[in-house]
Amino acid sequence: MPPRDRGAPEPAGQRELLSAGDVARTIARMAHQVIEKTSLGASGASPVVLLGIPTRGAPLAARLAARIAEFSDIGVPVGTLDVTLYRDDLRRKPTRPLGATALPPGGIEDALVILVDDVLFSGRTIRAALDALRDAGRPRAVQLAVLVDRGHRELPIRADYVGKNVPTARAEEVNVLFEETDGRDAVLLRRAGERA
Amino acid sequence: MSSLVIRGAQPYGEGEPVDIAVRDGVIAEIGARLDADGAEVIDAGGLVALPGFVDLHTHLREPGREDTETIESGSRAAALGGYTAVFAMANTDPVADNAVIVEHVWRRGREVGLVDVHPVGAVTVGLKGEKLAELGTMARSAARVRVFSDDGLCVADPLIMRRALEYTKALDAVIAQHAEEPRLTVGAQAHEGELAARLGLAGWPAVAEESIVARDCLLALHVGARLHVCHVSTEGTAEVLRWAKGRGTRVSAEVTPHHLLLDDERLTTYDPVNKVNPPLRTSTDAKALRAALAEGTVDCVATDHAPHASQDKDCEWSAARPGMLGLQTALPIVVETMVNPGLLDWRGVARVMSERPAEIAGLPDQGRPIAVGEPATLTLVDPAGRWTVRGADLASIAANTPYEGMELPGVVVATLLRGAVTARDGKVTA
Amino acid sequence: MRHLLSTDGLDPATALAILDTADGLKRTLLGREVRKLPTLRGRTVITMFYENSTRTRVSFEIAGKWMSADVVNVSAGGSSVSKGESLRDTALTLAAAGADCVIVRHPASGAAHRIAGWLAAAGTSVVNAGDGTHEHPTQALLDAATLRDRLGRIDGRRVAIVGDVLHSRVARSNVHLLTSLGAEVVLVAPPTLLPVGVADWPVGAAGSLRVSHELDPELPTLDAVMMLRVQAERMHGGFFPSAREYAIAYGLGEARARMLPKHAVVLHPGPMLRGMEIAAAVADSPRAAITDQVANGVHVRMAVLYHLLAGEEDNS
């Protein structure tokens, strides 16, 4: 495995990929991309709904919506979509608590739903989200926004909006931290075989 | 010439080790360094010599449930457990309520020849508690029945019990009562207490035993008869017995090894290997029973050896039959609960395992002193030995022991019945 | 969690996790036309009912089906059980046939414990759906879910359980669960219908348990009252003199219900004997949560199946 020693190691054997400032800039860039790609506010464009996938997709969706509102003056409805009950890997981990599903009051019928998650890895979470979405309603189209795409897809799934592409080894871990859930903003890489 | 010399045993665990020479089934000589002169020698260095054990309460299951125990397999278990006489309970199928059945049991015991098998006769016809069985005919039969019991069931009707007590006076016999007031134990599954209530097991209250024991003691005193109380299980029964004996009642009582050692805390697994009647009581009861046995309020230890097929035990609690194996584990449990804690010395063990039961049942040639001229009916015990109980290794056909995997102190090294070695080093030899 | 056999010994964190999952499932399914989740696709759940109980069996069956498990119902009448097969053999057969979970209702206390022991090597989970007079843990969990819905929380709440506590597995399961979640439980019954030594039962340290023979003085301080069913055979078993006397002393009539605080909830595990332990007007009043209990029953049982079957293999 090639050595990766960009940046200073974190105390727990982790390396910082994105600083708090990087995270803010990345989200702002993604907001601009969403506005452009969805023709937000244009006549005839579908209404856009952001659905964050708990845990860290939820704050990310809220932040994206805030930036979009800042840049376009358009308030995009935000909700959360828990996919736990739709996962196909439940038996590989201890029993997971359920996250919250909260669709915006207007629902998602005929909307352009953008699923929002922190890290895109195997694609299985997104597959589960698509199944969950089907049971929750019938959007016109579905797109995907992720802060980090770390590769190693196991399903034919790709993101429409990617904050940062990070080449990783399969055994490494990418951890996204948000102020709301973790007390600070950062993206960390934990090297293979190292434990906090 | 001696046929056998036991070398270096300690009778009753007292004094210097001695040699015991056996001739014609009788103790011929006791002394230091006796001449073996070609006789078989048992090296008994470090062993305690006791009179052979007598069990007043054994279920041998023959006739009827030979899939769980036979007179032969039960005799083997008895010999290996140090017993030289056992009393086979009457609740067989058919019930031992007539001379034909009791003579059959007695004859089969003689044929096997490992232990004196004395049939217990039923008190009432078919154990139904309604009509006296032919007690006199059984007493006068070749089996010479001297103990009568409906064990498994209580002679609940006070008038039937009174008549039975009165009638047996003429037979020099004793009624052994399974004390359980049936109206207080309808559907009962476990000792009525906080634990059984929590486990949802219908209660078998102590008072159902104590009230019958009190009633029977009063009846026995009133008619001047002898009464024997089977498997005393509660502190309250011990108190009733103390009171009754103090008033001159001719009452004797037995306690089982399992009621000395185990308590109802074992029920939390719902494993019916712990199901027995009367049920395992509280640790307070067990402690009181040990004290009662030590002081003589409870006269003796009896096994209530009760083999059951695995399908009758490896099932849900309420469907399981009550009872546990006991013949091969009785002495170790007495050592564990009575000898090691200092409640009983080896002379005391001889009293509760041999002398008193023989006396209660009126056996003239069992429970005798270890002395010249007495029958060489002996048990040699290694007090320092320890062994681990494995149900499958026990001699009984059934394997329902609650002591599975338990390491117990006290090993029976040899058993002699009138000079014949019936068991030695864990093997049946006769 | 491998099995759910009793609430006695169920740690409060696990109990709360199950209640939270049940809440999540309820919210997820709220207002949906298609109430089907793929979570337990390919898992096989077998209900084994040795006693008739349509409501409990159906509740488990729906729970399993809404989670996409394959649910097979075995009833004692229609199987080899009626041909005298032992419980052990039936359980081993069902496990060998591929059951991931066996849900058992049996008249013998401890039956579910025994089955869990026999199936230890098979890896099959066991849910106790009522064993004799021992426990009925999912009923207690759905009661707790209902109380949490109605009262906001369980700890610090005072709950009376009224009636035949002696023969009630529902009461036993509720005593352990509610006290472990911090409730003050009062058992109200004549002495003949209380288990021996019940006041000394070890209960959840967070809560408390006491006994009373009088219902009226308790009513004004209660947050909830749970009325137990009085079974016909008890009426003839001499546990109390007459149905009339029982109803007068322990029945929840309209006058008694008015003595409860406004917020207090009335629960009944069903089936109800209207006019005996509970008046029809009380059972149908807004404070009665009896239909909520049934609805919560499905979500709680889904949650139990989720916790038993959806995580990685747990051999503890």
C-alpha cells in the first residue's frame, strides 16, 4: 500500500482531508452546482426537495439548503429519509437504532428529490434510499449529492454533485464531522488497521 | 480360615486402623496385622469402615417401568452407593398392594443378590387412598413386609390413616407417610414462595406437608402406633416432629440428600431435572433439615431414588415427572452437607445411613455394630476422595441426576453384603 | 439480543431501544398505503401457539409480514402436536426446517425458556408470546409503548395493576418492565389473587412496587390503571366469593373512573369482560387506550423482530 502522508496526522491515527474552512467552501460550491443544474427558480423547472440521509446527511442537507437560499433567495424544502429498514447489510453489524424520516410538509410527489449523504462508498446506502423513497412517494426525478466520494462502488450508482473525490484504500475509513453532530467541521481519513 | 481380610480400615473413622477378618459372612476377628493366609485382601488404608447403608425409600420401577430402572440395575446402583439393603416403594405398575407383587420383588432382589431388596407394601388398594390393602397378607408373605406406604401419594383421609396405623400395630410394621395434603397442592409445581410465584409455577406450600405430619403424629399417639414420615422437606415439619417426639409419639422421619443440599434457587432454569416431590425448598429449610438430622429429630437419610426416562424430564416443567436419582450420590452429599461442616462425625453417618433405618424397618441383620460375630455387611469409604457426577455413568438405566458435573467429596470404595463383596472401586463385583 | 423470554432481567436500555424502534416504525408507516418494509426479507418466523389467542397470534403475524418475513403459523391442533409429539421434538423440527425465529405461546410456565435451551445450537431466536402464568413480555412492551404515548414518559408515573395478579403473566411482565423503567407500580387485588411474597419481589431499582387491597384510595393519585381479565375458571375456583362481589370491590365502573385524575389512562390487555372488571362506558371512553394498545402491539412486535433478527448474530 503506498504511503499517504499529506497533512499532519490527527492524534487518533487519522489525517485531516478537509478542514472546517474546506468543508464550508465545498458546501458552497455544491450549492452553486445545484442551483445551476436544476435550473432552480426557472419557470417550468420541477420543485426541488433535499432529503438528508441520517445521520450526517441530515445536517449536510440543511446546510446545502441554507447556502442555496443565500445564493438564490429560493427556500428549498428539506427533510430526512432514514434508510435503516431498507439496508441489505443489517446482519453484518449490531442492531442499528432507527433514524428519523421527516418528509417536508409539501411531500415529494413530482418533485426533483436530491438525496444528500456525507460519504459515497459502496453505494448500498443509496440503493436502500432509493427503495425507501419508492415507499415514501413518487418523485419526478432523483439526484444524489455527497460531500465525499471515496470510490469502491459495488453498485452502478454515481453522484450528481460531489464535494470532493478522495481516492482511498478499501480498508481505510472516511469520517465526516459536522458541528451539529460532532462539535466541529472536518473530514478525516483513518488509515487501515488503525483504531481510535 | 478367613475368606477375606480388610487391611487397615478405621471403623467409624475412630481410633487406630485395624484389620477385619471375615469368615462365613461374619466378622471373625478384628485386630492389628491379621494373617491373611491366602484369603482375599482389601487394602483399606485411609478408609473408613461403616455398617452397610440401608435406604428406606427407593423406587426400583419394576414392575412397570423397566425402561428406567429394574431391580437388577437399581441393585447395582445401590451396591455402588454403599447400600446393603433398600426398600422398594410400592408405586409400581401394577401397584405392590398384594402378596403376589411384593413376593415377586423380593424374589427378584434375592436372585440379583447384590443388596437386600425389601418391598414396601401399599397402604391402600391401588394407592387410591380409599380401602386398606391386604396388609396382613403382605406381612405374612415370604417378603415379610414391615413397611407400608402409598408414597407418591398421601394417605389423606384421616379415618383411613387412623385405621392403617391401628391395624399395623398387630403386624409390628410401620406406615411411612408421604405427607401432602392434596387439597392444598392441586396443580402444585414448586415450593410455594417468592421465587415460584415469580416464575409462574403453582405453589406447593410447606403447610401442606406440616399439617399432615402434625395430624398423623396426633393420630399415631392417639392409637399408640408407629409412624414414619417420608422425605421431610421443611423447617416447620422438623419443628412439628420435635414437638411430637417430646410428647412421646413413636414417630421417625427421613430426609433426602437433595433436600439437604439443594434449594429452590435452582428452579430459575426451568430444567425439570430439579423437579421433585416434595419440591426443593428454601436454603433456610435445607439448613434447618441439616440441624434436625444432626440432633436426631430427623432420624435418617433416605434417597427417594426416582429414575425417570429422558422424555419425562427433557420437557416443559409442568409436564415433567417429579424425582431424581439418589443411590450413588447419597453418601457424598451427606459428607458434603453434614460431615465436612462438622454437623456429623462418621459414627453419626453410621447412625443416619444404616443403624436407624434398619431399626425403623425392623431389619435384624442390618445396621449392626462392627464387631466380632456380627454380619460382615460393611461399606468402606474414602473420606478424602472426590469424584465428578456424570448421569450417564451411573448404574441406573435413567440418568436424571441434578448433580450432573458436580464434584462431590467421599467415595464408596467397597461394599460387603454378609461377607460377599458386591461393589469395589466403582464396579459391581458379585 | 438473541431471545425475548421475559422482562425480568431485560435491561432498561434494551427495553427503551425496542420502544424507540417501535416509535420509529410507527412514524415510518404512518399514512402509508403500502405498509411493507423489506427489512426481514428471506427470514422465516414461525408462530407456535399451544393456546388459542387470535389477537396475539395475528399481531405477531402482521408484524412479521409488514417486515417482509415469511410467517408460518403452527397451531397445536393442526400439527403433530396433537399426535403427542413432545415440545422439544416440535421445536427442533421447526428449527431444522429453517425457522430464524420461533414465537411460542404455551400453557406451561417456562416453556419458552426450555425451547431457547433446546435451540441454543440451532441459532434460532425464541420469543415468549405467553408462558403459563409466568410472562408475556411483548404485552408489557406494548403497554409501556402505550403509556409513553399517552403520558410522555414512564419514569415517575404511578400505575395500578388491578385484578387477578396471581394467574396473570401480563401482570408479571408489566411489574418487571415498568419498575425497571422507573414507574411506581401498585398491585390492587384481594389477597387470594396476589402471588406469594409479591411485595418482596426484586424489581427494577428505578421504580417501586407495593400492594393494596383497596382500589378507591389509589385512584386519585394514578397516572394509569391496568385492569386484568378475570377468567371464568377463577370465579369458580373459590378465589373470591362471587362475580358480583368482585365487580363491586375491584371493577372499574363509571363512578370509579371519575375518581381518576383527568390525564389518567385506562389499559386492558383484552379480551375484556365488560360489566365485570370494566364498565362498557369506561372501556369506550377517551381515556381508555385499549385500541391504541392493539395498534402499538403490531409496532412493538415488529420492533422485537427487528432487534432479534436484523442485527448480526448474537449468541449472548
